[in-house]
Amino acid sequence: MAGTALFGRPVMWRIGTVVALHDETATARTITLEVPDWPGHIAGQHVDVRVTAPDGYSAVRSYSIASPPNSHGRVEITVERLPNGEVSPYLTQVVAAGDRLELRGPIGSWFVWRTEQTEPIQLIAGGSGIVPLMAIIRSRASVGSIAPFRLLYSVREPRTSFYREELQALSDKDHSLSITYAYTRVAPSDGPRPPGRIDASVIASATWPSNLAPTCYVCGPTSFVESASDLLSASGNDRDKIRTERFGSTGERK
Amino acid sequence: MISATYDYLDGNAAAGELSKVFAMDVTAAEGQCAHCGAIKRFADTHVYMQSPGVVARCAVCQHVLLRLVSIRQRVFLDLRGMTYLTFDSAHDRPSEPTHSAS
């Protein structure tokens, strides 16, 4: 249709069928959906998921896409279960293979990494904020990009981190991807740092020097994103190079 | 600190709802706050979605930039808090060419 190239394409509701489920941690599950008319996506984008109860009540939540761009009509989301969540308990405990979910997307053109980007990339994740950054890392790997990447991943304790083996394998075979974990509650006893929040010294030791002008992607709970982006800015990174995505105080967004 | 609680999301979270009215993605669009004059990406706005609609506030001065409420078939959009919103179609390219990840 004329004009669609200029204006992108309408974001619409589609039906996805659950084809696989995989537990990432005790409280987080990856749901693989097959979406026959999926138009493709860019790493970093999200979808809105609409869940409707038998009485007609419906709720919409946004979830980052974890899978890299692909031509198979496959979309993976990783959902963290929140104790008082309205949608996440259903998605992490009730949904089964063969179930159908309503999806709107892909959404977003700012918090994305395109495979043609070659500049140094700094990724900073807090908790489940790793999900869109994992799509970015997987996208980089799937096209064989050699863009220099650093990931700083803040989690409460080792057992709450997502995708650990895959991240380890990717960084083992590609030294231009380096990963630093920062633990806020419990750190391994042989780790380099006691548990604590990301601070200026962690930023100084684990992120690109600002004179390399990395593009930074920060994702996590709102308080985490505000703190990490302020630290990046204070260490000399231009605000325009810091892209952020916030999940709110409850994390209910993702 | 301006916000004592971090109960807001950001413009990324509102983009799905706003796709009901905008043909182009809003997250990369740059808008100017009519109150303080700050020019920011829509992705950087503070967004509140607990209410029946969406309220986007300026990340700098907290003034309301946009309100969107959907009631049945009707969508109400109030943009008086922004002097303009500018979209760059270079950002709104469709998805990446797909590669054989199979």
C-alpha cells in the first residue's frame, strides 16, 4: 500500500499461540508465541498483552520481546511474577501450550538497537530489565555483529538472574561482549564486590569510558533507571546517548 | 528530588495506546513542553497509567503534556501541554530485514 513505507505500519492486535514455556528463575517464565501474521520486530521493542477474564474484564500489560528479529513469526517474552500482579501470575502459572493470547505490537522505535549500529554499546539492566537487552545481545549475535558491547546486570542475588548460561556462552566465545554482574542483596563469596546498589565506582569500572561515546540502554524499575542514568550522565555520558525504559515501582509493566 | 515515589512509567509504556491515534510511533518523537520549554523524546516522559487513561508529564517540570482516555468507542486526546511533537520517519522504519537464525 502506498505510504506504508513512510509511515511504518499500523500497530494492531494479533493472536499468538503459546508453543513453549521455559522457567528462567523460580518466579520468571519465558513464553514462546507463534504469531502467523507477525510483521517482524527490532531488538528492544515490546508488545502489549491483553488478557480477558470470563466476565469480560480485561487488562493490558507491556512486555519486552526477548527473542531477536527472526523470520519464523516467533515472539518470546519473559515475564516476572509479581506477588500482587493482576496479569503476571496468570502468564507465569496458568498459561499452557496451545493457549492463545492477544498481542499488540511490535511497539517502539527509540529503545531499539539496529544491526547496522557499530558504535560501542553500554547495556545496564536492573532485574527483569534484562529482557529487551537480551533481545539486543541475541540480535547482535545472530547477525555476527562485532560492535563492542558491555552489559552491567544488577540482580538481587545469583539465582534471580535470567539467561545466565546463554550470556556466559556468548561472552566466552566473543570477547567483544563483556558482562558484569552487580548483586544488591547476596553476592557470591568469591565475587569481586560485596552486595550493594550500582554506584559511581561500579559505573567507572564496568562501563565504557564516556569519551568513547557509547550509546547506552538502561532498563529496569523506575528508581533503578533514574539512578543508573544519573550515574552515567555524571560520569560524562551525554544525556542524548542514554536511552531508558522504565517498569514502574511495582515492576508490573514487564 | 521532584518525585518522592517512582510510581511512573515512561513514554515507551504509552506507545501501544497512542498507536490508536498516531500513525507513526511516538517513542522517538521529540516534543516541547508548553510550560518549561524542554524538548525531549516522548520515550523520556513520565507516564501514569493507573487511571482510566494515560497521562504523560514533562520529565523536567512535571507539567501535564498529554492525556488520553478511551471510553467505549470514543478516544479523547488532550495535547495542550505540548507546543509541538515532531516525528522523524527515519526512526519509524519497519522491522529489520530478517536473517536466517534458523
